[in-house]
Amino acid sequence: MSAPPGVASDESTPSGQPGPSPAHAAPRRGLSVVGVLGELLILAGALLGLYVVWELFYTDVQGDRAQREIVEELAWAEPDVVEGDVVTTDIETIPDDLKVTDEDPPEMAYPSYTETFATMMVPRWGDDYVRPISEGDSRRDVLDPLGIGHYPDTALPGELGNFAISGHRTTYGKPFKRVDELQEGDALVVQTEGIWAVYEVTGWEIVDPSAVEVVAPTPNQPGAGATGRFMTLTTCHPLYSAAERWIVYSELKYWAPTGHGIPSELTEVPA
């Protein structure tokens, strides 16, 4: 007896085995290698996107906050400068008779690795720009967590020779992001516990990463020894790449002892 329309029959074949499957039944679907590969690529792309967001933005916010806290914890850092109020505040400036141009400042102990021994201010970058300078040029130990790094075995602020420093242009607080805005004659101000050192930008250039002569005692003259009091900034170029280095050269304008006001350059707004 046949089953009613729309109802499957439970009859067996004469041999007692189930009857054949209906001709229109869908075949079983297997895993597609191409489909799995596509899903893995999508996942990898999403993870890469998250890493880029972390590297470019989160580390930037985190680094900026960390560097700010480092400066605030320095007992000798000038509080008005740290607060970024010097342009609009009536504050004492260093008298001319305390400015020294042709002698070494009082000797300071060479900083230990990763020690924060100075701060840097750049009027061109705003009166709220104050960043720590720490000993060493390692990305892992200094540049990423601490900000600006000092090349080992180069001069200290105000000394005869080349005070050479390095910093990121992107990520981790990007202390040198606006390096391309600096102009000849701009002031670069450094404070240590004992002195202020004011340098004046003399020029800039773009070089290969192998151009280590830029941090020689006399920049680009490795055999000349120390012929002046220089300060050199190095950072990566172009943005988001380490293919080249952007170099800024400067020479000491003067140094002065702390405790007698701040450099007048910090109260001036660059044109």
C-alpha cells in the first residue's frame, strides 16, 4: 500500500534493506580549503588592524602620559615650565651676567643607564612642551618607555662636544614629531638639576641610518675632535618609517646656573 502524498514510505525493498534515498536529496557539504584560507586571512587582517591601532594610538597616549609623569616627579624641574604657564605668567628670567658661553658648566656625574637627568623644552612646539631626557639610546629600555634618549659617550648639556639625543617621531609619545617645523635660530632649551643650557638651531638634513658621524664630537667631522658646544637631534624619517634619519644641528648660545629664573627664550613665541 502506497503512503499518502507528502508522507515518506517506510516500506523496505524485497531484500529487507532500506530503499534508495530520494533523487532530490542534497549532497553532504565538505570543508573548502579556499574558504578556510579566506577566513584565516580575514582574521589575520583584523588582528593586524588592531595591532596598528595599538601601535599608533594607544602607545602614543600611554607614552605621553608616562613622560609627563616622569617630568612631574623630578624635584628640580622648574614648576612654572612644567605647568606650561611661562608665556602668560610674569616670571623672573636669567640675568645676562649669569649667562656663560665659553666655559664648561660645573661637572656633573655621568648618568647611569636609563637615568632621567634632564628635561627639554622647545618654544616652537608650544610652552607646554616639556619632555624628559634619559641615558641610553635603546628603544626597548629608553625611547619607548621614557621618551628622549641620550647617546652614550656623547657630551652632557653645556659641555664641549656634541650633546646628542634621539626620540620617536611617531608612537610612544612622539617627542620629535614636529621636528620638521624647526627653523634656523630656534631655541632648544635643556634643564638639568644644576644648569640651563640654551642651544640655537643652525640647520638640518636627512641622512641614511648608517651616518653615525652626525653624533661625532663635532658633527660630520669624526676626526676633528670637539671644536665647539653642539647639540644634535636625531629621529626617523619619513613618518611611519625608519628608512632615513632627520637630523637637527644646533650650537650652544649660553648656559646658566639654575635658581635664578628661567631662560627668556621660554617666554617668547617664535614667529
